[in-house]
Amino acid sequence: MGALVAKAAAGDNAAPLSISEISALLKRTVEDQFGFVRLRGELSGVKQAASGHLYCCLKDDKAVIDGVMWRGGAQRLAFRPEDGIEVIATGKLTTYPGRSKYQIVIETMEIAGEGALLALLEKLRARLAAEGLFAPERKRVLPFLPHVIGVVTSPTGAVIRDILHRLADRFPSRVLVWPVLVQGEGAAQQIANAVRGFSAMTPDGPAPRPDLVPDLVIVARGGGSIEDLWSFNEEIVVRAVAESRIPVISAVGHETDTTLCDYAADRRAPTPTAAAEMAVPVRAELQGQLDELALRKRRCALRPVTLGRERLEARMQRLPKPETILAAKAQKLDELSERLRRALQDEARGKRERLQAIAAKLSLPLLRHRIQASRERLERVGLARGLLVRRWGLARDSLAPMARVLPQLDPRLPLRRGYALVTDNEGRALTSRERAARESALTLEFRDGKLAVTVSSGGGEHSAPAPSPRKVPRSRVGESRQGDLF
């Protein structure tokens, strides 16, 4: 029967253990027995603590074991742990005395086989598709002829050389390479940063370089297994490509390889070489198209001229010939010429006959008779010399007053008394201030010569001061003074 108070029995060497002691014994036993184990199971209850540690459960269809992965190992994971993923975890078993349970401290975690990897890929694709990242209406049209092409790829691989070679063959373009890792730890973060870095480049940025701002981005990588291409399936890369401000061409792997980056990009290229062909057109083909368009333009410009020439020729054929139009006029000209010739002949004949009749009257005896008759009539008139002298004297007496007045009418006579004659450029005398003001230059003629002056136009009319009246000397008493004709 059990006692109320525990007492040590005689010969009993099994001292009671404390809970801490038994927990420590169990912990030491488990860790010594299972220092290194590899477990395969499905993740469940995955939780990322604020400290960075990862807590989860590994289960199969019959059992469950807790697992923990410290922050350093969780940061090195090549994938994002999610519920339902079948993984292979490597670590050691230990116990957690605080809850009296055992757990595995995971050092590395890998996806258990390609099938599990594809299942994870499909799950991630469905979740991102539900968010609309792969919607066709989000796809943008690629620029026809990009000025700068940004390439996100490894700088040492064959991919960048293939792209540059293909671009040089088709249309030489400016290429800006952002070197990144394309597989392994940290590759996804570098690829996402590169895509976002190209989108952040603007002409008005901190260091504006408009000639270095790409208007097309190519994300490229060569072929490989699904594990090699897994960086392009990471959610961080897919979101960076979907959020890019610049159109993106995804050229990851070969034609049969498909990644989530291909779904998020604006265009998918089967190979990096094909991406270069999508990026730029063929320069020779463009030149040929331009030549053809120029030829069509010339033909379109010359077509109206050709049609007009054809219409003109057709109308010219319907017009009468020039000789037919001028035939009637030429005949009339010939008729008038003949009539003119006959009229001239008749006129000359009439004048000749008249001249002959007048010449018949001008015989020498008849002329002598007329001279004698004229001399006799002259003698009968009786023009005495005294009569002619008297007539001449009367005419001279009538002209003498005019001769005395004529010198006084000379316009230059007042110049001797200090007056001046004002004329314009053409020598016409000016008698009023208004006419003189309209001229740009005047000529003043004095007694001893001429002087050219320029008329200056003022703001208003200025009247010249009235000349002081001349003092007329009084005539002496009894002295006669001849009057002035002016």
C-alpha cells in the first residue's frame, strides 16, 4: 500500500530525479543518439518570427515533428517556405524541456524532388495570377526603336555577347548592362534590384543623363535546370518585373523553359537572341521601306503631272492644226496686199500725170512774163523811202517806254538792295511760308551768289518777329522824288 509520506526503502539506491534532471538526461540522450538526421516531410504551420527565426512542423500521413531554423540559416534559404511544400530538412534532434517535446533544429532545407518544386511553382503562380500580375491587359507595347536598351544578366556569360552581337547585326543600339548573379544565393534580390534600378532612372533625377535612361529592359539568362532558373521564379523578381515602369522582355532559358518572370513580363522571348530581335528592327529592312516609300511619294507627286500631260495631249489632238486656223487670214492678207499694190500704182500714176500737167505750165517764157508783170505792179505801188522811215520811227517811239520799264521788272534787281530769292530744288520761286515749309531743302540767292539751306521741322509753327519799319528819310523841301513802280 502506498504511504502518505515518501520514505527511502532499505537497499533502494534509485533516488528521485527532478524534472530538470530528467529533461537534461533526455536532451543529452536524444542529441547523442540523433546528432545528424535528414527528414523528409511536408511543411505545416510555417511562421517567421520577428527575430528572423523560422518555426514550422514536418509531417507525413502518420506523425508530426516540430522544427526550428535559426535566423542565419533561414536567410540562406533558396526558396520561400510555405505550407504544403514537401522538403528534405537536415539537422539534429533535440528536446525542448519547457514543453516536454522534441524537435529538429534545421540547418539546411531543400525541396524534396522536382515534383515538389513544380508543385511549389504552380502554387506561387496561382497566387500571383489571382492578384492580376499576369493579366494580358497589363502588357505594354514595346517601343519600335528604343534609344537605350537595359540588359539585366551576368556580365561574364555568353548571353550578353549573343545579345550585343545580334543588336549590332540588326540595328546598332546603345546598351546599358546591369551585372547580376543569375543563380545561387542572393541572385533573386540582385535581379529585382536591377529591374527596379532601371525604372528609377529618369532624365530629371539626381544625376540626369537622358542619353542613359533606357526605354526597354531585357532580363536574360541561358538555359539550365529548374533549380538553375529558380531565381526567376522568386516572388520578389516577379513583382519587380510586373511593377517596372519600362517595358520588359523576359528571355530566361531556352524555348522550352518557362518561368514566372515570363508571365509577368510584357513580352516573352524563347532565347536571349530572340529577345534582341524583338527589341530592334532590321536596319536594312527599314532603309528599304523608306526607299520604297520615297519612291511611292515621287510617283504620287508625278502622277498628276503625267495625267495632266496625257489629258493635254488628248485635247491637243482634237484642236485644229495651226495652218488650218491661219489659212483664211493668210488668204485675206494676200488679197489686201494685192489691193494695196494696185492702189499704190494708181496713186503714183495719178500724181505723175498731175506733175506732168503742172510742169507743162512752168515753161521759161511764161515765168519771165510773170516776173515782168510782178515788177510792173511793184513799181505802181509807189513805196517811197520817207514813208518807210516814218513808219519805223513811229514803231520805235511806241517801244521806248517799254524799254525803260523792262529793266525795272528784272527779278534779280531787288537783290542789290539786300533782298533774297527763295527757290526749291527745281529752281521754282517760292512766295509763301507754307510752300517753303513743305520742302526739305531750299536755295537762297543773294546779290553775290547762292546758298543752300535745310528746312528743320519743329513741334509747332513759330512766327518770325515782325520787322521793324524802315525809316524813310524825309525829302528835302522843294526836292522832287520819282515814284517807285513797285
